[in-house]
Amino acid sequence: MDFMSDALDNGHRFRTFNVIDDYNREALAIEIDLSLPAARVTRVLNQLVEERGYPRQLRSDNGPEFISVKLAEWAETNGVHLEFIKPGKPTQNSYVERFNRTYREEILDAYIFRSLDEVRELTRTWIDQYNGERPHTALGRVPPLDYRRANSRDGTKLSPVPKPG
């Protein structure tokens, strides 16, 4: 998981919170707003848990949103290991960094946005195409959703890690 920043045409800065699955390169979430505090991050993670189950670990940099007490408590309560990359070593989180570059080039740098709703709408469409249609070389030239279906037990999702306790 990682954050990105950009601006609307009126100069208002906005942020994106990007979450991908390292296993199949699937874009799981891109949350977009003017501010994305730790409480919002944990809300997005809870939504993903509802769909996918608990991850074993989450990898991120040491940004202020990721080293918050709220996120640490969420991870501890749910048995999720927070894996922080070393400062100044973005290659330790290379999958999300590569994903961010693609998202920046194809969406954030390709359009002039007038509203957050416009960013969200274009992003949703792009995620659907990225996950469902775009072949990935690292996955044998198949899209992430096809790869997940072909490599899961029930054809829809990998075995989730149940919540501890």
C-alpha cells in the first residue's frame, strides 16, 4: 500500500491511497480524497477484509499515515503484520511503486480534473480495465483477475486468513 498526491484544476491537492495484491498484481483499492487520515485507511482495509479476508501482512513505507497508533492497533487486533520498508528504499515495495507509475501516467497525468468525483469515476473504470483486461507479463500475459481465478481454490478468491481468536 502507498499514497500518491495530485491536484484538481483549481489547485486543491488530493491524495490517493493505493492497495495492490503482490501475488497477482490486482488493484484492490484506490481511495481518493482531500485528506486520508489513518481512520480512513483502516476503513478501507476493513472494506477489503469483507471482500477478501485478512491479509497475513501489509507492506508500506514509513509515512505518517502508516505509523499511526490507529493502524498499529487495527493490525494487532486483526493479526496482520505491518511490514515497513527501510527509509529511502522504495524498491522494497516495488510492486506498488510500479503500479503507482502506471496509474500516474495513465490517469493522474493524462487528465485535468475538475472534481474528486471525476477522479473517482475515471479511476474506477481504469481499475476494472487494469484488473480484468490488461495482461501482465509477470502473470504469464493474463490479467490479474484471470490469474487469481486460475490459482484459487474456489475460483473467486484465494483462501483468506481468518481473524485470530
